[in-house]
Amino acid sequence: MKNRSHTSLKKPSSNDTLSNRNCEWSGCDGEGIYKAPKSRDELNTYHHFCLTHIREYNKGWNYYTGMSDAEVEEDVRKDTVWDRPSWPLGRKPSPEDVFNKMGCFGPEWNNQEELNKPSINTIKMGEREIWAISIFALAVPVNSENVKSQYKELVKKYHPDKNGGNKEGEEKIKEINEAYQIILEMLG
């Protein structure tokens, strides 16, 4: 998130190094003691102006210049919740909300380590389906080939014959079978 500290007209202290700068306004020889961000993308890089020209610059400054209405709306909404996912007050988020907005059920990362968000249009999932997909550690969209392949691997890994009758393995197999049935219903 970008830091949007507002330009202040407060004069810096006398020991500040800004007092040695000239105003960057074309044709002005005044002291450049007032800072203004160079652009929306360079909020911590400044132009230095005299009082008259900082006022002129600020009149023309618009953080949202070059953004579409949708981009402005999205940026404002992000700022109102400090760039964090949010839900209506008084309602706990459903697992689907969390999955879609935060990607916490096994998201895939691309080479640049950025989150690849699942397509919301592919499958409408409820709590059970999200749980089943998390058991299989699958990323959406889910297809029958991936499900069958992962099912075979998990059954081989947790089968009671392979684990010497381990109770935890037996419980895990029950979970895997239940999740498999849910996913098959979902793909139906």
C-alpha cells in the first residue's frame, strides 16, 4: 500500500537542509522549503517549492489523475479498511469469503511469488466443498483428472495396510473418502 502523507505547509526548522534549496518552479529564485510529492507512484520523492508555488502546485495536484472511476473506487475502498479484506459488520465471514478474498486454502504461487487467485466463475462452493478441496490440497478450478490422481496418492499414503493399522491413518482415510465423495458430487 502506498503511503499518502499529505503535503504540509509547515515550515521546516532552521537546521533542516531544505533551506539551501531553490524553488523548482520555472523562473523562480525563491527558497524551496516546501515539499510536494512528484507523483502518485513517487510519494516519497519530492519537488521543493516556495510558499507561492507550493500553493499553486497543490491546486493542480490530484492523486487519482490517470485512474478510471473503477480504479478510484477500488483504491478508496481499500483505504477505508487499511488494504485488508473486510466483511459486513455483525456477520462472520464464511469459509468461501475467506477462500475467495484471502486465498488461505492452498493458493498456488507463480514464479514471481504473487498469488494466483482462483476464478470465482468456475465453481460455486460452500463450506463442505472448500473443506473437501483443502483435504485434497487442490487449487480451483478442480477437474476430475486432478481429483482422481490426488485421491490415488492419498489412499496409497494413508491406507491402513501400509501404516500397520495406525488409528490416525484410518481416520485420515475416512476423511479422504468423504472429501472424495463431496468433490465428485460437486463435479457431478
